[in-house]
Amino acid sequence: MSELFTRVEIAFYPEYLNHWLRFGEPDEQQDLDRRRSLALFEPGRVFGYVRWRGNEYGTQAWRFTIVRTAAPSVLLSRIEGVTPGGQVLLLASGNARVKRALLQIDALEAAGFEPADVSPAYYRHVHNRITAGQPVRAYTMAQHAANLAARQVVS
């Protein structure tokens, strides 16, 4: 059963390393020690994963990824800290792009949407617009209703 779970590394070392879930509720959580844990997700779940690394000179790497989990038998993208991998819906690297992506998540929450339930197509749109340096269109209730209806048809 555990081989079906997607494992996400959570870690916190002050001033050096911080890997955390921005959104998404894991199905299980395993504490490895006081600074590290594993979040386990079943296939089909969506979560936002932030990886930050720094040193005495400041931020060295900052990455925000929105991932949809899938069964290991499906073709997956390799994502650092996520085993065996997942389907990447949004990937932002660097200070400006990560901040812009996180602001979009804040805007979704402010509008009353649960980020884990937002349409994967919208996250791909956000990824493309941030990459191109263009403004992102707002997520609408009509898009959300269509996404939820499509999920029910597939289930």
C-alpha cells in the first residue's frame, strides 16, 4: 500500500533550508526527527511545495511547484524532494517568479477557493503567464464549477 503514496520531504533548518507544503492536506504524515518529516499523498491529490535554500549570503535557490500525484505506473516528472515524482502543473524558480506564483495562491484563497481543488488547466495557465511575464487572468466560479463537474464525471 505504501508504494502507492507519493512521499514529500518536509524540512526546516533555520537560515539554511526550508521545504514546506504551501497547500494540500497529506493523507499521512511521518515525523523523521524534530526538523524533518514526510508527507504522504494518495494518487490524484494536488499540493503546492516550496523549496528554499540559503546561506550567509542570502537566498541560493527558491522554487515553488504545484504537483498532482499519480500512480507510479504513470509517466511522472522527477521533482526534487518528491518521490517517485508527479505531474507538474506549475513550476516557478527564482525570487520574483516564486513570489508572483505565491501571490496567485493568496488571491485564490482570498476569493474563497481551496487551492487543492482549483483546475489543473488554470495552474498551467498561471505557469505560462508567469514564465512569459504576462498578467494572469483571474480564476472564475464558472471555471471552478466546470472543473468540479468534470471530476465527478471521471470518478
